[in-house]
Amino acid sequence: MEAPESFLTACRGALLGLSIAAPVGPIGLLCIRRTLVDGWRFGLATGLGAATADAAYGAIAAGGLGAVSGLLVQQRAGLQLAGGAFLLWIGIRTLLQRPPTEAAPASGRGLPGAFTATFALTLANPMTILSFVGLFAAMGLGPGATTADSVMLVLGVFLGSAAWWLGLSAAVAGLRQRVTPVAMLWINRISGCVVAVYGLKTLAGLLSSTV
């Protein structure tokens, strides 16, 4: 018995979401550090912010919304400036932060803040749309698909990306009790430096493109 086409489309979307989320970058480092410092719920909220942004960009690419994607690409410089500055600020803040004596409670505005920060950071890279467009085209998906196919595709992208962040935060949480304050201090220093370098690289790329 053959699987329904909509299910296969969702599976393709999940593979794409997973492939977009899996490479370790600044968001991955933030997720790891959030999990170590505040617990797996904060790490998962951090990752879900990125997964939601990926799904939003996937929806734009799948729906063939040329005007929206074109506008975002045109505004790339402003978004790149905001994203680079935000990463630089987070990197410096992490670098200078001392390990907490206890985890923050997983309630209040902490979880929404973790979600919103990574959602905004991921949206600050509109070139993600072009990645989705290329991947969709390579897999024979995207503009021209039915509404049902587009919905299943975007749902798959979100679920694939979310599954990665759930697995990453759960795996890191399992090691959390073994991380000493000294180790956490070095994790802060290293991850802060790496995230700050990502921010500087983003700003440098913006500067070189305007010269």
C-alpha cells in the first residue's frame, strides 16, 4: 500500500528542516549553552524559535511569494546589520557572564524571551529563503504545488527542525549534571567568542558588500 502523497511531502519537508537546522552555528551554540545553564526547556524554546522562523521562510518559498521574498532580500543589508550586531552583543555578554549558582525557573518571560531571540536572529538572515527555494526546486517542490502540499511541506519543515532541537537539548541536558562551574566558565568563554566572531563576520560581510 502506497503512502499518501501528502505524507511523503511532509517527510520531504522534515528532511529539509532537519538539514537546515543540523549544521552547528550560532543558534546551535545558544541552544547548547541555554540548556546547560537554564535547563532543557530553555534550550528547546531557543531551538523552537529557529524552527518557527525556518517554517515561515519555508512557507514563503513554498508559496512562491516573490514580492515578499524579494522585499526581504532587498532589505538584507538592514537585517544583516541588526543580526550581526545582535550576535556580537550576545557573544560579548556570554563571554563575560559568570556561571550561575542555580538554574533559572522555566517560567515567566524567560521561555518566551529565549524563543523570541532566536526567532528574530533566524529571521535576520533572509538568504534562508533562497536556500529553501533551491532545495525545493531540487526536490521538485515549491511554487505550483497545491495548497495542501504547501501546508504539509511547511509542517514537515517545522517538525524536522523542531525534532533536531528537541534531540540536541535533550542530549545536552543529559550531560548537564556533569558540567562543573569551571567547565561552564570555559563554555561561556568559548561559545561567547565563537558567537561574537559570527557577528563580526556578518558585519564584515555587510561592509565588504557596500564598499
